[in-house]
Amino acid sequence: MAQPPKVAGMSARLRATVAAVKLVAAEEIMPRYLKVAHQHKSDGSLCTDADIATQTILSRKLQAISNVPVLGEEMPEEEQRAIWQSSSDGLWCVDPIDGTSNFVHGLPYFAVSVALLREGRAVLGVVYEPVSDEMFAAELGRGAFLNGEKLQGHAIANSMGQALANVDMKRLNPKLAAMLATNSPCASQRNFGASALEWCYTAAGRYDLYLHGGQKLWDYAAGALILSESGGYAACIENDDFSAGDVWRRSVIAARSEALFVEWKNWIREQQA
């Protein structure tokens, strides 16, 4: 992954997207925080009135910025796949609340995630954490930003033995998961249940390493672009080209620094053998 170019500033389109996300979060998400009713979807995951309202209103605002279809996390799977197949001119991908379980339980670790895709790849991404008021954003070829300033990611660890890793165990190969649980090569591991933020925290150097066994499009579309544009590295467990992974279940190996990325990737694949 090549180093991104110098950042001159956010484009008008990116600024408009940031403003829309922040406004909808203030009006539809935060007033419902700690007090919203919820229900379980067919896959067992949670959905709230805040998810539905945010997706509906944000979709209208995004289409005013770029008039292409919106693929939302809260849509039926058949509708999502139909939009993906038919949107040759591009689409918006929206996760209204990434980390709904955290939102429902009062854990302040959730975000709105929005990406604009062209020909299947993200060209713009925004991830907003409303509790801390942190806005991560990126545009292809223009760099990554945190609250409007160039995202200054930093690497703390020099080796995996010093590294803080974010690892989601649920979808990993059982052999790999067991090794990570009993004999991890990292100094420490975390997982707080909001994929979009995991990408952004890796981009910022808050996590040195990242591993996930299978994400949906809305989990990675914005975050992967933000990591890439900040100078970070990503691949799938199965292959080095992250963009070639399965759209609907894409595994993630990522790191802030190239040396750690190579070491992490090689260790993970050795456990898969």
C-alpha cells in the first residue's frame, strides 16, 4: 500500500458529508442514547428506533450531496444485494449506528459510518463517534482527517511483543482463535464491538494491530479508506489484496506500520496452516 499524498484540505463534498453526519447524529442518535427501545433482528443483532431514523434521514441528506442509491445496514439483505448489483454509477453505504449493542447498553463506543463507493471501491469515508465528538474522514488520494486536521497516526510498538491489538474472536478459524486466546504474540488485546471505529483507531495508532474474521460492506467501507489514506496497511486473512475479498464477509488483517503489518500477517497465516 503506497504512502498517501500530502493533505491540502477536505473537499467541499467531504465537508458536506461530515456536516450531514454530525447534524443527524445530534438530532437522531444522541437524544435517544441511554433511553431507546430496541428489538432483535433475524440474525440476532440489535436494532433501535435510532438506527432506523438515522438511516432514513441521513440517506436523504447524502443523496442531496451525490444522487446515487443508498445501501443501508438496516435494509433487508435482498434489497442490499440488489442495490449493489445495479448501482453502476456508485452508491452510498451507511451504517447508522455501528456498535448498536454498545449504544443500547450505554457503552460510549459506537459510531455513524458513511462511505461513497464508485465501481465497488470507497472514494470517500466518514466515521463519527458522537459521544467523544471525534470525526474521522478521508477521500481517495486526498488523505485522512480527524476533526478537520490531518490524521497524524503514530506507531508506539516496535514489535508484536509490544503491540496493542484489537482482535474480534467470533469469526476466526477455531485454531487461530485458540492460539490468540492462550498464546498471543501481542502485549495485550482488546475488542469493544464497533468495527468502523476499530479501523479508525488503528489509523490513529490507538491500536497497533487489527484482526477480524469477517465484516460486512458497511463495517469496512469507510474505515478501510481512512486507514489507507492515513498510511496504514490492510489485507485479508486469505490474500494480500484487501479489495479482492468477499464483499459481504471480508476478513481483515491490518496495522499502522508496514513492519508490524508484515510480522502480524505472517504470524496469523502460520496459525491457519
